[in-house]
Amino acid sequence: MNTEILTIKEDGSASDDCAIRRAAECIRRGGLAVFPTETVYGLGGNALRAEAAKKIYAAKGRPSDNPLIIHIDETEKAERYAYTNPLFYRLAEAFWPGPLTMILKKRDCIPDTVTGGMDTVAIRLPQNPTARALIRMADVPVAAPSANLSGHPSPTTGEHVVRDLSGRVDMILYGGPCSIGVESTVLKVEEDRVILLRPGGVTYEDLCGLLGPEHVTIDTIVTEKVGEDVKPLSPGMKYRHYAPVAPVILLQGTEAAVSAFMRERAADTPNAAFLVYDEDGVGLPSDRTLTLGRRSDPSAQAKRLFACLRAFDDMEGVGVIYGPLPSKEGIGLAVYNRLAKAAGFSIKEV
Ligand code: TXA
Ligand code: MG
């Protein structure tokens, strides 16, 4: 397949209307177009057509039991595709448009193929102006998983998308880097509480602030490894995701102990690579060390994380990657979750 790459302005302003309109038309007619959102790039198709969902699974090489998120441009439209409740509207009022996906019982117009056979559907209203213009012009809900090949880190730049999906989709809207850099917060919305299935830009603290901690549960899948026999609430969380080719080991200990451990490995393990906070790279080989952001700035870490994980695969002969165990505060919980998954929850005390 010949993939058309259309460069657009980062802010999705009017001069790019033509490119966005063409991508919208492509989706409406059953084709696939990649577009930027504030979290990660999405691989969009018409969520009302089972055929489009099948094409999405094929393009990503994704197991078809892993449901897709549908993207809308106005809160009111959720009612068409799902059974909403007052808690849903409270959350939408507070956090949409933005990095929040809500799971509700689905209506029949959403094909089972889109939801991987589940009777629920995940819905998100993104903030990015290109994404919103695209969904509005497509005039259908847009099913969009992250625009990476299955098993690769989610793409946070146009370059990541081109490397993964060139030749596999009809169009790519190539914009700027994603401002948040980790995928949206996923919540299962019940009558009087929410279950956090994937942490993201809308944080646990944000949710507790709005609803009270007694109405917010963090699913164990966020911070712990699930056994092979467990059927998770969110099918996507069971797959080994975000993992560089070399094994990742996260180090738990004081700043000094972690730094000392890394310096020792740098000296005795030539094929070791290192992921460190900006202030911690001293004494490590510069060609094998990537910086994640300042220790005290989890938003910066979220933005850089996936590019770092991809960059380790571009380094030659890396046999093992050592990284820090992030804090679980704020968007730090999302960084913790993605890194812990990349490491297969391999955490070493030092
Ligand atoms: O930020 C994002 O959410 C990006 C952008 C493009 O919007 N999309 C994204 O989609 O990350 P994806 O497909 O890579 O991740 C969706 C996650 C998966 O873990 C999936 O299993 C879960 O949401 N999910 C989707 N529908 C679900 C449902 N009905 N029940 C439970 N989990 C669901
Ligand atoms: Mg994904």
C-alpha cells in the first residue's frame, strides 16, 4: 500500500484544513489515517464499520481481542454509542477534552469487532486541535489505537509513526511531537465509582479531587504483574508492551545507591545501557545513556519515555538496560506503569 504523508502544523490551524479534510474523508469511507493527539499518535478508522476495525488490527499486527478506543468531538455524542450515567458527565465536564478514556456499556451501533467482543466501549474526546477537526469532519466516531506496530512503544512523533506504519495505512498526518507523551488514562465508569485501568495525564490525584478517594479504585494491573491465568478488566494491559528488545531492570534504592550500582555496571558490563534522570548521568558512558527528564518533573519524563525506549533499540549490541524506579505521584504513576511493563516488573533492590 502506498502511504501518503501529509505534513500539518503542530497546532492544527486552518491552513492545514485541506490535509485534515482528506484524512477525514478517507476514514469516513473506510480507510485508515494516522493523526496526532495530545497523548500519542492514533491509527484512525471508522468506528461504525467492522471492516475498518479489521484493517486496524491487521495494520498494527494486533490481536483482535484487544478493544479499540472510539474518539468523539462532543460529549453529547457519547450517548449515541454507549449508555451514559451522571458520573460519566461529571468526569467529562471536568476532564474533556483531554487525556481521559471512559469505558461504558456499549450500544448496538458499535460493532463487536471494534470492542474485541466486549459488551463495553471505551470513549475519548481528545484535546489536540488536529484530532478534533479530523473527528468533526469525518462525522463518524473514530476508532483509534496508538499508531505503533503491536509490541512497540506508542509513537509520540511523526517519525515514529512513519517507521512503524509506512506502507500499512492510507495516510499519515505528520504533525509535531505529542505534548503529554503517554496514552490516556483509562477508567471503567460504574454507577458510583471508577476503576483506574491505565494511568495517564488525568491522574489518580485529579480523580480523587473530583470524586473523593472512596470512589476511585486503582486496578492491581497498574502496579503489579498479572498471572497468565488472570483475565484483566482491560485486555490490552496483559500484553507485554513498550518493551525494548534488551531486557529492562528497574533499580529501587536511594539516589546514591542507584547511581553507584549503575557506575559499577558501566565498568564491568560493556553491553549495559542506562536510563537516568537528567541530573544522574555522571560517570556513565554517554553513548549508552539516555536521560528521561529531571527527577522532580514527571511530566517531562512522560513526554520523553517512549522515544527513549525506542532509542535503546537503535543502539548497537545492548544486552541489558538499567533504569530508575519512578515515583508513583501524579503523572509519575503513568511513567511507573509503562516502565514497569517494559521491564516485565523486574525490579532490583540496590
Ligand atoms: O491516548 C490514547 O488512549 C491513544 C490515543 C490514540 O487516543 N489510544 C490508545 O489506544 O492508547 P490503545 O488501543 O493503544 O489502548 C487502548 C487501551 C487498551 O489497553 C485496551 O485494552 C483498553 O484501552 N480498552 C479499550 N476498550 C476497552 C473496553 N471496552 N474494556 C476494557 N478495556 C478497554
Ligand atoms: Mg496501544
